[in-house]
Amino acid sequence: MKYDAIFIGYGQGAHSLSLKLAGEGWKVTMVEKDANNYDGSCINIGCIPTKVLEHDAQEGRSYADAVERRNQVVENEHITLYTGPASFVDNHRITVETSDETVELTAERIFISTGSEPVFPPIDGLKDTQNVHTSTTLQKQKQLPATLGIIGGGNIGLEFASIYATYGSKVTVFESGEAFVEKEEPEVAEEVKKALEEKSISIFVGTNGETVIAETDSGNQYSFDALLVVTGRKPHTSSLKLMAASRSTIICERRLTGFMPSAMSKARNNLPILQKKTLRLFTTMSQEMARKHWRSGKTCLMPSSLTLPLRGSV
């Protein structure tokens, strides 16, 4: 099947640009491998559902009721698209493994909008241990853990620490860095620490481990009903078979074109990237394609957020 443009990944930015191009007469299709992730992470597993849990905690709702309401909020109506993992055949062709068949799609331009996936630290047995969670799987659990350990003291880890402590979990945070919230100003870091300590959240900085048992530098060991691992994210591109397009990774230049002339890509780098920035990147792509209102694709300063009850930073 031949198209003018193929979008791999159905996030907010890709959806917006695909509608714009279709409105201009382009023949467009979208490919999303996860039927539960239409419209992207923010709607389904990120900003929106976690804020539902946070709001309901402040309102005094039970954890079980909050999880049920969270699941209702993220339900959406599907649109017509190809559902299944995509992989490259060459610079202009991909295959999609749907539940019924393997489909080959061809396009002059291919947009990669696959987002990111969690990174697990190199701790023996971590991935295979029961009750070890990512931020996606933990928020779907119907039973509140009495004790929750969190490996990673970044934005996601601290937000979950605050939410689950509000529901009544005894929360302990382990951060391998030498400073607490080291990317924030010291005054902000102090306020964040104060907010968490008010909820009786234990925080250990400069901790590392090689086994699934959390052990601090002082030799103390801890066990938990659930363990949340939030130690970073990486581009979700491992299944795309990029070598078929003559590259092993995506490298974008200032014009946001990727490793091949036919592809334009958006993948997360090591900076915070908000939904607004994703939409802006695709707006920039659209303008460049039309050769109107040129705007550099170079990463610029954008606000990042750290969300805790009654406290926040940008």
C-alpha cells in the first residue's frame, strides 16, 4: 500500500501533524503497536492518569476507587489505523505485523514518533522479580502496597512517592546521585525534600546496589511489598530494524531530518520533553516541509516541571 506519509507511533504530536497533512490532501496512515496507547503516553500512562491518582488522594478517596477512576479516564475511541509493530524494509518501506496479517507500506516520507521506554539499571534479577514495577505497571495495580521502595529520585519517582504516601504507603526513595534533585536549584531541592519528609517519606542519596535487595552505604537492608524502578528512559526504537535503512540509530540535525532523506523523526533526548514541545517539533516539521516561516529545529530552552502537592517548579 502506497502513501504520501507514514507515521510510526500514535502520539499527540504525530496525530496533530497527520491531520494537518491529510487536510492538505496527503494520503496518510498511522501505525501504533499498542492498542492501549492511542494518543500517546501523556494521555494513557503519564500526565493525565497520574494526576487523577494525585487528585483523588487529596480528596481522600480510597486507592482502589482512584485506580478504577484512572482507568475510566484513559479509555478512548479508536480511529482507523494499522495496529502492530512496524519495522523498516528500506528507506521508504516498512512492514506492520497486525493480528491478521503482515502488511507492507510505502511512503515518500516516514515520521518516527515512537516515544521512549523505561531503562532498568544493571541489577541482577531485577526485571524477573515479582512485584517490581515501572511507572506504567504500578499505577494499574488495584491493591495499595503497604511498603513501596522507589529506585530513582527524579521527577517521576518523587511524584509517585508523594502520591502513594498520601494513600498511606510507607515509601522509601533511593537515589544513586550525590545530591538530591541535583538538576534543581538548591532552594527548590530543599522545598521538595521538606514536602516529602512531611509525608514521612525516607530518602537515601548516593545509594547503589547489585542485587534486588536495597542496601544503603551504612549496610542497612530493606524489603518492600512493591518496588518501583524509575532510573531513566531511552528511545523506543529497538524493534524498528533501523539497520534496514542503513543506520543503527536516529540522529537528527537542525532541520529535524533523520538518518535518511525520507524520514523525519522525534525521539526523546536527555532533556525533559513536554507535550507542548512534542507538538512544537511537529509544527516545525510541517513548516519546514512547506518551506514557510523557517524555524530552527535545534533544541531550545523549555520549561520542565516537578509536581508535588502545593509545590511545583518550572
